[in-house]
Amino acid sequence: MPVEQTIPKYKIATRSSKRTSRNIFNNLDWVTVLLYFLLVALGWMNIYAVVYSPDNVVNIFSFDINSGKQLLWIGTSVILITMLLAVDYKIFEHLAYPIYGFIILLLLFTLAVASPIAGSRSWLDLGGGVRLQPAELAKFATALAASKFLNGANLRHQNMKDQMILAVITLLPPAIIILQNETGSALVFGAFILAYFREGMSPLILIIGGSAAAIFILTLLVPKLYLISGIIVLMGAAIWLDYRLMRRIKSMVALLLLIVGMIFSVDYFINDVLQPHQQNRIKALISPEADPLGYGWNVTQSKIAIGSGGLFGKGFLDGTQTKFDFVPEQSTDFIFCTIGEEHGWIGSTVLIVLFLLLMTRIVSIAERQKSVFARTYGYCVASIIFFHFLVNIGMTIGLAPVVGIPLPFFSYGGSSLWSFTILLYILLAIDANRAQDLSR
Amino acid sequence: MNYLENRKYVIQAIFVVVGIVFALRLFYIQVVDSSYKQAAETNAIKTVIQYPFRGLIYDRNGKLLVENTPVYDLMVVPKEAREPDTLRLAKLLGLPFEDVRERLKKARSYSPVKPSIFYQKLTTQDIAHIQDNLIDFPGFYINARTARGYSHSSLSHALGYIAEISPKQLEDTAYAGYRPGDYIGKSGIELEYEKYLMGQRGVKHIMVNVRGIEKGPFKDGAYDTLSVAGKNLYSTIDLELQKYGEYLMNGAKGSVVAIEPSTGEVLAYISAPFYDPNLFTGKDYGKNYMQLLTDPNKTMFNRPIMASSNPPGSIFKLAHALIALQEGVVTPNTGYPCNQALVTCSHAHPAPTDMTIAIKTSCNPYFYQLFRASINQGKSSNPFKDTAIGLAEWRKQITTFGFGTTLGIDLPNEKQGIVASPAMYNKIYGENRWKFSTIYSLSIGQGELGVTPLQMANFMAIIANRGYYIKPHIVRAVGEKGKPLREYQKRNYASVESKHYAPVVDGMAAVVSSGTGRNASLAHLGIEVCGKTGTAENPQGKDHAVFVAFAPKENPKIAIAVYVENAGFGAQSAAPIAGLMMEKYLTDSVSTKVKWKEKWVLSRQYLNID
């Protein structure tokens, strides 16, 4: 029985954890902890600002409103943090695959039993009004599993088998999540490319992926004819600058045809493949003005809210545009509007800087890890946070399509805060014990 | 490995580039491009407060004490009004020309684009006249709301009034939900039960464009909340009794408090002189208020709970008797000589050979000796210390009768009164420098004593109940099926056990049947009244008259305290008023047999008797 085998293993593990727990406080990366709590606290205040109405003042701690509930989530997150730091850090690596397997089963289970909420079958009702979104948990589970796999594999060697396995590990959860109709959450898994790039994946994939995304968005923003002419002119200019490229004219033409083909397929993709609500989100990006009360509502209102903030903002709780869900999903996905409106460009920039500090800090934490597992996991954390940061803020200022994903640590919601807390503090727990990883 | 490690720069560069792009984009839409700011202006949401109906107040028989009546405010939006014909406006409103200009200036300085109140509380008649002319005054409109209304002119002190919230209250976090211009209870029941009466305000969200033109409800009213009317209050007051009491007290100064002993419910609450509560509802509120405030008769003074510096006089002898019995220093059969050498007795009377006779005759020397027996029990051989011990013990007991403490009636600003204490005398005379001969005036209810009329009435309720009281209260229920608050259901026991009350009650019955309280007798109805007259010494002028009573003797239905300022001896003024009011309450009318008493009371001749 496998259970009997594991018991002695854990006994050893607990003994070693006793020794380490004394040092964990000293070794914890307090800069990251500080940034984390700063973001969480600022988020909480802005959640209050969303529900705040001078005509009906409710205490910020009241459980009737989101800020009070968020405080509950924050409190439980602190408990989660304590637990994550208390357990033996090795458990995360040991249990990476079982956790992953469990989450895959949970995702499938959710898909099977969940009743649709707003078209999405991703919520698991735990009873008592508590709901859980396993898709959120899939992020850290996948990060753990992929890191563990990379610890043994090597991406640089053209090992197709390893690459295929890694692709399966990475793409299985988003595939189920797409079936749950949570495309936004599924897209997040694209962020793993950054981590894999660090571990030796060919930069070509990053470049191609980035260019494809750029062309995709340009196709939406610029008329097809202009875009194609523009690309031809660019290519002509390149040849004119460096005549040697003429020798590669065949591949140049092939690339051009590829791009043109992509431009047309984007058109086809949007109009014939995407579901109407997905189409709307993309159309909102192209021309929100066309139907400001329809699909353009979010983007228009969000830009108006942010734009009206000016340089210094209207002041805490003094916003007028970010109240009463004027912008829908105000306290979850569009929380950045509140910052933009009430704290202006200064406040928005401070928040951006805070995120940059956090992400670069995580990268340097990742770099100081001794094991590939720990380093890859660190990069996964940074990449996931970055993707959320990119898409969430991008959509509120009209630079990315409206994809319903939250701003890490900031948006209202228990599942989101919990999953980011777990994601980050697993890394911090591993990092705090890195001295003991010398043997590897 | 090294070239891979360099990839960390690539990744961090991607982060930073995205951050810079975001910051630049934000700078463009927030600082450079002003069109978003304009757009924000055009889709502002205006919130309109929906004021709920304030709760109504009923009397104990379901008669309306306080209702809501519509009033109209003339509003102005200065920018839309431009330069109105101020002369014509002044004529229309019956205001001086300068006043109209002043009001316009004030409105303009508040906000040129937001509406402000130009003229408050127009009556329905005014409206009919003004409405037709308003067409020539753009920017002016009429806003209807409700104000308090009264179909009677009674009970003003207990009901209290509402008025605009003060700037000071607005700063107080306890009033966080209020906004400038809101109405709030300022005194009486209106203040005490504000949170129930005010109800819950609703908020309506309306989309407006930059010029404030309404574009309809925001999101079809999805975020609107309905106002919830305030809870109705059911008072313990008997409006008919109240009106009759005010009729009797009209022109006098003083208080009447009547309580139902078994429940602590206040049946009548009169503070004379009184004023018509309607004075505070109309447009002349400010003027009327100032007039009453500066009135030499202190009309606004809420006498039943605030007149706390007057000594109780002879009625305190009842308490002395009860405490002495409880202490075991006397028995109902104890007699003392009417020794005028100790303290004078105002009139000749039979020898007080037992307690009942002593109470009936209100014999000063008797109670001097009885009180001395209570105070000086020989617990210390030092007469100074013994007095201090005895007084402290006595004080402990007297406070259980509700003296020297606030009773906790549901009205604001109740005073606690004064009850002599060893500390008080220590401060005046020094420790161990005072003894019974220093404090003996307490024995006849004078000296360092201050009792509110409410405390007197409550004292009667205790004797009527033979030993306990329920905190007097003026609201018996909040809402249709409400109950009194828990504290108004609990019995509070005085220190004297119920077995000791019989001789005191008998004495009080004798006071009314054949003693000084005959003017309160209801013998013609076959109802036995127990009462006690008193005179409160008044160093500033003529003494105050006191009469306290309850009836019937067995199973009492009403306990009453009547306090008439400067009316001398209690028998002449206070006793007939108490008798008439008890008759009114117990039989719903006043028999013709006693109409002469009514006439006598209303003649106010007692004020001239020396």
C-alpha cells in the first residue's frame, strides 16, 4: 500500500521542519511580504471606495458590504500564509504531482456538477453560500507540476518527448477551463511561456507568440488593407536597408503570406469562431464608441472613470464614476478604475511601480534558488502575476480586450486572493529554506 | 548556463516596458486628453434622497398625538433664476425687499447650479397664491415635504419637536447618516426615539447630463433603495387627561405627573407654563423659539424632570416613616409627643399617639423624633459618628425609592435631584463636626434635598404598589405590535418590605378623608384616595405647594404628584387639582358636584392666600 510507505517518509520530514521553523522568520523575504500586504491593504481600501456612498455610509468593516467580506478573505489568507510557512517546504515539491492530479480531477468534477453562473460552469458550491473556483487553484498546481517536471527534464536539448509532456502539463488545465467557459482564466496559462523561456525554451516561440498577439490586436485596430500595405512597406524598407536580405526573399514572401493569411483568419476567427460575448469583448476594444451602452460600456466607462481622475485624482472616496457599478465588475475586474479616478495618474503610476517592484523582486528571488524546481516555480509566479497585471490594467485603459481576470491581491474576491496568496507564499516558504537546499 | 541566466534581464525588461507603456497611456488619457473629464461630467449620477414618513405618535387610547402634514419649500436654482424681479417676489412672499435680495445672495453663494431652499414652510394657502405667479420666475420651484402637525395643543414638553440638524451635530460621528437640512428630533420623545421615528431613507439614482438635465433612472433603478417609514410610537399618555390637566394648570407654574402604578406608564405629563407644539412647525419657528427661550416664566423648562432643586416638604415624612419601620426603630403604634421645643408645628392637632395619626396631622415634632431614631441608632458612642453612620444607611435606603438618582424615563435631560449625604455635610462642616441637630430639617423634607415632580409621582407609585416601582416611561410600544423596552417591564424594589406600608397608607387615607388633603377627596364617588400635602420652602419667594396621592386605596389605578410654584400650602391648590384629575381619569369625566373646585382652581385665588 502506498500509504504505508509514505508514513515513515513524513516522519522524517516533520523532524526536519522543526529545525527549520526557527529560522523561517529570519529567512523570509520581508520585502515581498511588505509589498504583498501593501497591495492587499490598498486593494481593500479601494473596494470600500467602490461601495462607499455619501448618502448611505456603511462602516468599512461591515460584513454587509464587500470591504467587510474582503477583510474576512484577508484574515483567512493570513491563516493560509501561516500554514504554508509552517509545513515542511519540501512537501510542495514532493506533492507537486498529486496536487496537480487532484486539481485536474477537481476541475473535471466542477465541469460535471457545477450549475452555470453567468454562463460559466467554474464555480463549486461548498454550501453555506461559500463558492470556490478551482480554476484559480489550477494556476499554482500547474506551476508546481511544471517546475517539478523541469527539475528532471531539459528544454534546451531538442527533446521532443519532454517538450510534449511539458505542453500537456501546461495545456491540460486551460483546456478543461475553456470547457467551463472561463476563457479568461485559461489564457493565464499562456504566461508559462515566460518561465519556460528562462529555462531554455527557444526564444522563437516567445517572439512568434508576441508578434502573433501584436498582429492580432493590430488587425482589430487597423483596417486590413493599411496593415498589409504597412507590413509590405516595412519589409521593403528592411531590404532597402540591408540588401543581403534579398537573398532570403523567398522566406520573406513566405512570411508576408503567413501574416496576410493570419490577418484574414483573425477576421474569420472573430466573426465565425468566437461566441457572441467574446466577439463583443474584442469589438469593444476596436471601437467602444460604436455602442457605448452595449458591448462598449465597460471600456468606455472604465476609460472615462480613469480619464476623469486627472493628475492627482478626485481623492479617496470622492469618485463619482466608479460607484454603484457604473463600470460593471467594479470591485473585481475593474478595480483599477477606482485607483485611476480617485488617485489620478500619480496613484495609478504608484500602483504600477508597486507591481513592477513585486515582479522584479520575485525574479531575483527565483534567481537565487539552488534548484531548478524552485527557480522555475519562482518564474511561474512572476509570469502569472505579470499576465494578470498586463491584461487586467490593459483592458481598463483600452489596450487589451476585456478578459475577466482579476488584478492580483487587489481585486475583491476570496478565490482570487487565496490563489495568489498560495502561489506567492509557496515560493516564499521555499525561498526561506533555500539554505537547506545546498545538498542538491 | 550563463546565457540562460541573462534571460532574466529580458524578462524583467518585458515587465518594465509594459509598466512604462501603461504609465504613458495613463498619462495620455488622464492628463493630456481632457475629453474623458468632460464625458465624466456628462454621465454623472445625481442621488436624490427619498425622505421617509416620520413615525406617528399615538396616545394610550389610540388618539393621534403627532402626525405629519405637508409643507412646501420654495426652492431656487440661482443660475436658472438669473435676475428675478425681486420687488415682485418680495410682494408675493410678503417679505421685505432687502430680505429677498439677501436670500438670493445666500443661495448663490451656496451654489449657483444646485437648488437651495429660498423660503421655508409655506402653508397650503400661500402655495395657492404663489404657484400661479411662479411661471414668471424661472429657476424657482416648490418642493413638498412633510412636517410635524398636531391636532391639539398639548404635551409639548414631552413630545418635543424636530428641527434642522445643527452644524455641531453634523460634525458628530453619531449623526453620520444625516445631511445638512435634515430634520432631527431636538427634545422630548422626538429626540429620545429619533432612531425609530426617522425611518430609513431611500436613495434614488438619476443620470444627469452636464447641465443637470435628468436622463432617467440609472440602470432602471437597480441601485435605488426605497425609503422605509419610521415606526409609529404608542405613548402611555391619556390625551384627554393631559388636556384636562393643562386646562387646570393654565396660567399657573408647576408640574403634574400621573403614573399608572402597576405599569409605570406615565398618564399625564404637564409642565406649566406650556406652549402649543404647533408653534414649532410653521415658518415662524425661529421667532417663536427665541420668544419662548427668553420668556421669564421659563416656558421651555421641562419642569417634571428638570426642576430638581426644590425640597419635597412634608411628603418626605412618608419615606421617613417607612424607613424607620424597616429599620425596626419604631412600630406602627409608636407615639411621640408634639414637642414644639424641637421643631415648630404649624397648627394645633390631636396628640400623635401612633404613626397613622402623625401622618394625618403631619406632625413636625413627631417626625423629628422618628427620624432621629432612624439616624441615631447608637451604633457609635460618638454622636457625630453615629449620625454619619445613620445618615449613610438612611441615604442608601432613600435612593432605592428613586430619590437622588435619575429614574430613567424615556425623555432626555432628566435630573437626579439631591439627597443629603455624609460627604455633603463633611464638605460644609468638616468631618465629625455635624450631628443630628445640624441636619434635623431633613426630617420634615427641607434642607439638603431636591426632588423632581417625576420622582414624587414615582414615590407615590411605590407606596401604591406597596414596595416597588416600574421605571416611569412615556412610550409603551414601538411599532404596532411592539412591547415596552425590557427595562420598563422590570420591578424595582424599594428597600422597605411590603408589610410595612399599611400604617403609612392608612395615614395617607386619613389625610384625604379628614386631614389636610380633603380637597382631593373622591368620597362622592365612593373612591378612597390616599394622599399627602406638602410645602416646599422657597427662599426666593412664596413657598411651593405640593400634593401627592394615589387612588383607589386598594388596587390603585393612578398615582399623581402636583407641584404648584408659589402657591403656598399644598391643600389649597395642589390637592384639588390632583383630586379633579384623578376623578377625570378614573371616571372619564368630572361630576358636577365638584365643579366648584374646578372654578376655584381656575380662579387662581390660592396664589393670593398667605
